[in-house]
Amino acid sequence: EKTHPLALLQRRMVLTDAPALQMIDFTRKETLRQIRAHFATELAQRSPAWGDDVSALIATIISVESWDQFRNTFGRSPQQTRRAWVQSIEALFAGD
């Protein structure tokens, strides 16, 4: 909620500012690294390809763009957004 406006501004700048694009790519890759570390036990129970897919999906689910859609486009509260994200991530690990 606090850093969201800055993150959106940075995303608007990528069309004209290469360093902004590099920072976004770095942030996304760091988020993916953190996801893999956080869910290492769960990811290790399946194939590496499955783990890569699920990690990328989680990164997409919790992205700044997702937050913007939930909060501003769909009018969801922070609590509703969190609930939807948690349920989505739990479903990824529950599925085949």
C-alpha cells in the first residue's frame, strides 16, 4: 500500500527510461528468488518444471500490477486482496 504509487510510476517510466526497466526486472527476479526460498520445501516435492511454473505464477499473483487491479480496478480491500492471493497460492499447491 505504501510503496504502490512509486512502483506504478516506475512502470509508467519504462517506455522512456531503460534504467527503470532494469530496476523492474531486478525487482521481479528478486521476488522470484524470495518465493523459491520461502516455498522451497513445497517446491522440492514436485518436478523442477512444476516449481518454476508455480513460482512464476505466485510472482504474478502478488505483483504490483495485480495489487493495482485488485485495489483500484476491482475495488477490493487489502484484506480481500490478501484473502484472494492466499487462496490462489494454496490452490496452486493443492492441485496436480
